[in-house]
Amino acid sequence: MADYNEAIRLDPGYGPSYTSRAQEYFNRRDFDLAIAGFTEAIERNPKQAYFATVMRGEAYAAKGDTDHAVADYTEAMQRNPAAAWPYELRSAVHFDKGEIDEALDDCNSAVRLEPGSAGGHYCRAVVLVKKDDPDGAIREFDEVTRIAPAFVKAYLARAVAWHKKGDDKHAIADFDEAIRLQPGNSTAYNNRAAAFRDMGQHDRALADYNEALRLDPKNQDVLANRGLLYMMMSDAKHARADFNSVLALPPTDKWATDTAREGLGFLK
């Protein structure tokens, strides 16, 4: 940051320094300064105005200001009509607001504009999972992993689609691949544990929950899930300990908190 400030002091007319400084604010999650910085970058750096507009939209989205985010994504589409990225990002806003058909339209536009990019296919696959079309989603995820074989989130999400079809064998295979690619991903272990639990393989599920918590010891979702598994294994002592651990943490995960309270109620 000190270097960006010095670069701007030495050459106030050099636009890329403003964009880089705004990105640093964004990376620090200082979204108000990021928005101000990207706005200044747009004014000073016309050649990078498209990128700065998209990033300003991301900063607005991170703040929960979806109206300004959508406005920036739409402006970015006008600045660069051939780019898929703004459509992918706008789709995510629609998805989070429950506007699933609008989200799918944007994903379709992204794929049409850049059919060889994994992002648009991933975008469309996630929406199709939400629309209860696991077969369509799996076809799209297959395209994602063909284009980008190391796309970890695609394997995790495709596993969910396989699970919706009742095919836990394929789901486990996708979790395995996600873990191979990213062995420090606690979410992958948590999700694979749930699949093992549903298959009745409690020992393997417990091993995965333990690994997920080794990687992320204060993850309330994993603690609550492991507590449920201990209940299924008739291990009230360890179930109670996990539920109490959830409730001892700041209540940031409503599902985990509610599950822990209900679980303790059953164990009394």
C-alpha cells in the first residue's frame, strides 16, 4: 500500500496505480475505501474502466448493496459487450435473491459469449442444481472439469448433484478428487463425511469430521454435524461435548446453533 501511495504521489496521472490501490483495499475487505478507489480509478484510468467497474460492483456486492452491484455489472456489460464475467457476477446476485430464472439467463449469456470458459458453465451448473435438474447440472460440471481440471469447487458442487440423484458412489469420487487437489479444504472433508454418514459408514464419516475440525477447529457446522453423528452412534458424551462447543462460540451459524440446542434437548 505504501508503494501504491508513493507511485501515485510521484506520478498522479498514471492510472493503473489507482486501480491497484483499490484492489488492495478490496483484498483487505475495506470495501468503502475500495469503492472510492475504484471510482477514482474509473475517472483517471479509462483503459481499465471496465475492470474497475466490475471490481467496484464486487465491492458493493460484498457490502450487501445489490442494487449498486447490479448497476455496475450492467455498466461493465456496456463497456465490454463481449465479456462473460459481468454476467456471471450478476447471476450470483440474482441467485442469492432467489431470482433463479434471471440467474439462469445471465449464465446462458456468459456461456454464449465465452463457451470455452469454465466460469459460465459453472455458473449455469449451480443454477441447474437449484432448479432440481441434477442431470443438466452434471453435464455442465463435466464441461467445467474438462476445461479446468483443477476447479475444486466444481467437484464439490457436482458431488451435491450426484447426491441429489441418490448416487453417493459418484459423489464420494468427486469429494475424493477435491481433497486430492486441495487437501487443506475442510469443507470437502465435511461434505464427504455427510455422504459417508448417509451411507451408514459411520467410522469413515467420523474420520472425515475429525480431519475437517483439525483443519478448522472452530467450524460450527462441522461440530454440529459431528455431534449428530455421535448421536447416531449412541455416543451421548461426545455428542454433548460437540453441541456445547458450538454454543460456546459466537452464534454466527444459525443452523449449527439451533441443531446444537435441539441436540442437547434430546440428550437430557
